Amino acid sequence: MNDTTVTLVGNVATAVEYRETATGGVARFRFAVTARRWDRERGLWSDGGTSFYTVSAWRSLGANLAASVSVGEPLVVHGRLRVREDERDGQRKTFVDVDALAVGHDLARGTAAFRRAARAESRARADGEPRPGDGPSLGPAPERDPWTEAVAGAVSGSAVETRTETAARAAEIRGKGEERSAEHRLVTTS
């Protein structure tokens, strides 16, 4: 199927509304994208027109979005573009929607703290299907997060390597890789 995917950078314009449906939870909000142009005469950035989009996020993305995003926050939204026309009050109107595939805070304009979503134990219905709302919920950060430890190690002085040390480590890794390459090939091809 041919879909038009877009990546939008803008701000949350309305509160995120989250509701459960028969096919899973969905979060919806309006997203404002304002063009910025460099004005050579004044030597300043100036705002252009603002476009508004209705963003929908389904299932775990929707639940996580509803728990993480507030009005006015800068986001990057990536998803499928949908343009639809509707007749209201005798006038034909065009609506532009985005079915979000990924949403994140725009880190060019601030900082964010990521918390991995804890998986809820799936409580199955009698027919074996999970009930709506049994999706992930935000939990506390794990005590030993490997990503946090890796960043802490990279920031410490002991993690700084010279080019010679890096080249030596790369050669060592390549050597180990050659020893295991036949085994690796067997695992990946079977």
C-alpha cells in the first residue's frame, strides 16, 4: 500500500484526549506547525502561517503520548498523512490528519527524561483476546538501566580513548569476529 508519510515539527495546540475503543486506546490532539523564515531586511527570524493537523496515536503509542505530553510542548511527529473533505453547514471543508507512527519531544528546544513503559500483565478475556486498556503503563525506571550506565561511562574520564587505543580495540574486535564468523553464519541462515 502506498502511504504518504510526513514528519512534522511543531507544538501541541490542544490537550491530548485519550479514550478506549473496541480496537484499542487512541489519543488525539491538534498540532500546530508554524513556518519560520529569515527576514534579511530586519536580520530576524519571523513567523509565517500556521498549519493545524489532527494527530491520532493508537494503542501503546497513544497511552504513552497521553501520559507524556501537555499543551504547548514542542514535538516531532512522524506518521501517515490523511486528507479528507467533509461538508458542514453547507460548506465543503478540508481536514488534514496524521496517523502517528512515532512521536517525540523536540530536543532542539529543550530536554526530556525518558521512562521505559512497564508492560502490564496481559489479562485475557474468555476468548483469549486481551481486554482494551490492558496496554503498557508507565512505571518507575529500572534500578540498573544499561543505557544510563553506558552514558555515565562515556562521560567519565576513563571512557576517553585515543585514536591508537580505538584502532587497537577495533582490530581486536575484528579478530574475534573472524573466529566466530562461521558460527554466526550458521545461526543467521538457519
